[in-house]
Amino acid sequence: MKIIVDGVELRLSHHEFDPCFLPLRDPHGGLRGALITHVDDLLVAAPHAEMEQLQQALSTIFPISEWEAGTFDYTGATIKQTKEAIELHQTSYVNSRLETVEIPKGVDPDDLADQVTLQDNMSTVGALSWLSSQTRPDLQAGVSLAQRRQKTPTYEDVKATNRLVKMAQSAKEEPLRFVKIAENLADLVLMVCHDAAWANAPFDPEVDDLADVAAAHGQGVYSQLGHLLVMSSKAAIDGKQCPTAVVGWRSHACPRVCRSTFAAETMAGLEGWEEALTFRSFIAGALHADPARAQEDCARQLFPIVSLTDCKSLYDNVHRVGGPKAPSEKRLVVDLTALRAMVNAEANYWGHLIPGGKTLRWLPTGDQWADVLTKVIHVRSWWRNLRVTNLPFSSEQAQQRI
């Protein structure tokens, strides 16, 4: 499909990383808009002239009688666009789809749930899963932990699901908010916050090793990993207050048994960096038609990545002179070396251009935004703290501790 805007022919093409994302490009490969598809739902983003022509062309192919704009629902979420921001929330979804599971009176919390309660719990966890993956990172750790119990839940597990429902309801009007945060790409920074909770994930009998289940005697073995991708201005890593945009997150039980907190934190750091690098390459692939521009070395030129950890031993091992110190878990040497390579490659390019210089930084646990992605924390202030950065960094501190 092609459209003509001001005498210039524009065409849609598939993104190299995702065929459901179609950039609209001019003959020189410049980005002029985009189309997103989800099954039979279409979402278009473009300036007014391009938008008008795209809608007309798409309406000749698909039976679209009317296009929605401004404020509308898309795949269970409400998108609201104003001059100041674009907001994404699922208030209506929470109101219509989320209810607590009814638990029979007088049951023992440690007993396995009956079949009706089990099915209701599974349905509720499924609804929470969609919510947490689309707009509510603060729920995802609890949802991930609940999913590992949903095949054989106790009544206490169902109560935990109900607490998640109440958490979802209490912050249902908190949106993901996207505002202009810099004048150009070179002023941006992608912060990846990564965290881990050691051996706190329950067993999932369908995926976990039965030998591990037997050896654990009912205790947790698998560690919950989480990371959060936040876009902001470079001034944020100099301790300045800057607006933010959450652009990605994940929480899950590590598939590998970690024998220490340090091991779990290393795995979380690796996953966070890998997703941050992929996200930046995706942006590069959207901005430029040449697939080579999405390669890691070329994409690095767009904006820096800085990761934040509250694990001092991880910070020290990555930044020590020479190779990483050999931990008691020898297999971690490989993971630490891989993490160090990503951090150093970023620092070699961006170190002299960003405040503080380092691309992996330590911060206190109280300032770690990813903490809610490793354990269930009912913290309403998390959203408020995330809107504007207030990181414990400054030019003076950078010389002393970073």
C-alpha cells in the first residue's frame, strides 16, 4: 500500500524485529508515521496529513467506517492524547474484569482449593496477567508468583490473588504517561533498573525439576528476577529532576537455580541489559530503513544505556580492575564476563559524554524502582516516585562514589 502526501510517495513496510509494526517511510527511508496491528485491531500514529491519507487508504482495504482519536480504547486499554502527553491506562478493564475470588467459609488456608475456586482463581490470575503485562508493572511480580501456584493453589494462595486484585483496583487510574523528555535523541538516556529476590519463587510442578522440588522440602529455590526500562533525560543521572517514560518491564522466576543473592542479581543484570539493547535496536530499526542501522554498534549512537543496581557486590565485580573476581559459583564467571562486556562497550562509547561516566551504577535499595518487580509490595507511592527522577547522583558524588 502506498499513499501520496504533498506529492511524496510514502509506503508501509514491516519492521525487521516485528512484522506487526509497520513504519511509514518516504523514498529516502525517513520515518513519517507508523501502523500497529493486533489481530484485527489497527492503531495509527502520524502527523495530520499522513494520518488522513493512511486512514482513507486503510478504509478501502478493511471495513472501517469510523476512526477514533483523542481518547479511545485499544485492546483493553484506554489511550488518551492531549497536547502535553499521551496516557495509557486500563481503568475500565479493572472495573469490568477484575473481581476477588469467592472463598468458602470455614476452610483451612493450607488446604488445596476446591475445583470451582481453582477455576475462578485461574481466571482471575489470567486477567491480572494481561493487566500487568500491558500497563501495570507494579503488579507483575505478584502475578508471576501467583501463576506458579495456580495449578494446585491452596486457599491461602487464592487469598494472595485477591490481595493482587485489591492492589490493581487501588491504583487503577495510574497511567503509563509519555511526555516530551528531551529536545533530541542525543539528550536521552535509557535507564535499566534490575533487581532480584533470592529463592522466593514457589515451585511450578509443570516446569520445575522434580528433583529440586523434593530436595527443597517445601522451601523456595527459584529466584524472582525483574527489570524496568525507563527513558529520561541525561540530566537524570546527574541527580536532576526529569520527567520519565516507562518503556518496558519484566518479572519472572529465574529458570536456573541461583545459589546466592549475588548470582540472582547477576542474572537480573544480564536480562535487563539484553532487553535494553534490544529496545534501542528496535528504535533504530524504526527510525531508519537500513537494517544495518539496527545493529548493536550502530544503534548505540542513538542514546546511552545506564543500568542501576542495589547490589554492591555486583557493581564491584563488574568494575574491578582486571577480570571479574572468581566467585564461589564458578559458572558465574561466564555471566559476569558477558555483563561486563556489555557495560564496558557502552562506557567506551558514552562514558565521556554522560554525567559520572559509568554505565552501571549502584544506588540504595530505597531508590531501586525495580524492587516491585521481585516481590509483592503494596506501595502506592511507587507511581508518584517514578514520574520524575530524583536519583542519588550528582557531579560531586560521581567523583566520590560512582
